[in-house]
Amino acid sequence: MYHEITQPYGLFYNLAPALKSGGRVGVVDASAPTAEHGTPPNLLRCELAAVGYRQIGFHPLSGSDAYLAIFAPPPDDSRPRPDAITACPQ
């Protein structure tokens, strides 16, 4: 669950170059405030976009308030420098 990650910007910054060419990242979480053990989809989109990822899919999971969001990583040469990443408002 994404909301359990303590340093999402660092994780996704470091993950991008480790992915195979054409690789994707899937995130499953509940559509709830972070204080209620979820991640609002707009917050997730903002945080991954801040590191250069592009959302390519969003799928609500039937029978719950959970979702699967799929992202394409940024090319290595277009990732923002760590000191240029701006945190999203909670």
C-alpha cells in the first residue's frame, strides 16, 4: 500500500533507472485520506509527477474503495534533480 511509504519521492527517484526499458509501476491503495490509511488519487498523481512519472492507467478495484494506478517512469535524462523535486500539498 502506497500510503505506507515514508519517502515516496526518494523511492520513485531511485526506482526509475532500475526499471527495464518499457517497464511500468503499479500502485495499489485505498481512495482515502492518508490519515485513514489510504492515498487520494490526486495526491498519488502529484507525487509521482513531481519525480517525472506519467500516469497511463487508473482502475478502480471492484468491491472496495481501492484502485490500481499505473505509471510510466521518466527517461533517465529527464528526471528532475532531487533538490528540484517539490513536495505536493497533503
